[in-house]
Amino acid sequence: MTELRAVDLGRITQMLGTSAKPVSILWQTPGSVAFVARGREHRSEFHVDPSDEVMYMLKGDMELHYLTDTGEERVVLIREGEILHCPAGTPHSPRFAPDAYVLVLERTRRPDEHDRFHWYCRACGARLYEAVRQVGDYREDPVSRVYEEFYGSESHRTCARCGDVMPAPSGEAPYIGGASGFSSG
């Protein structure tokens, strides 16, 4: 039998505050994964997760942007100390400050499941880009990898419908956090 041990979330958030890594994996088993993520600048994609996701705001507030079944964008505010259940298949974009922290609980992905990451044109709303990944190991940080892919190519950021180009974040590497884990969303 595995030894059971409690996790000190205060220590985890303190460590993340000084780390280049945006995520700390608390556990990853065949049935579940839990991690703490700090907010990141420039979050812009909508993540479509094949499993339910539970988000608990440890510190700070989050604006969770999501798309309804009709494609309407809405925002729910998750305040510090509040918890939210995001059903599987809901396109969502967690946006919160770098000094805020969220605890995320999800089901580990099955080998036949894929996560989808969508970007939309800020001018006309058309889909700019979609990245599809099989997320077998959260320590590979798939969110940072798809951000590198998206922002690394102007053609990915250029709208085929209206020609608008989403600018890359200036003055810093976009959304790069190292191969430390997965961020919500």
C-alpha cells in the first residue's frame, strides 16, 4: 500500500511564486491528476478538456471565460476561496494574475482522448488556430507548448476571414513556463 501524505498548499504556492515553472503537479495517477497553477500573462486560448475539471481559487480571483453551446462568450468570476466545476467539453479560458493560484483536479486522460486549444480572431470572431494534443503526462506542460507553437508563427495568428493579426506578447517569451506541468483550462 502507498503511504498517504498530506500536501501543504501554502508551501506549494510560495514555491511557485519564486519559480520559473507555472505549475506544480501534486499527483498524477492513472485515474486523477491534481496541480496548483499560478496565473500567467497573455492567456488567450480556449481549452476544450475531455474530462470534467474542478477549480478552487487558493489565492486571488479568476475570470473564467467560456463559450456557451451557441458560441456566446461569457465570464464567471471565481473569487478566492470559491470552487467551480467545469463540465467536460466546455471551451474555457482561465485568466488570472501571476500572483494568484488555483488548485485544479481532473481525470487523467485516456489514450484515445485529446485536448483541444482554440484561438479566435479579436476582430471578427473566426477561429484562428486549433492545436490538438493527447496529454499523457502533465509534466510536459502542453499549454506552454501550444502557446509557443501559436505565437511562434504569424500565419497561425492571422485571420483567414478578415486578415487581422493577433500580436505576439511584447518584451517576453509568450507563455513559456518550462516543462513542469499543465495549467488549467
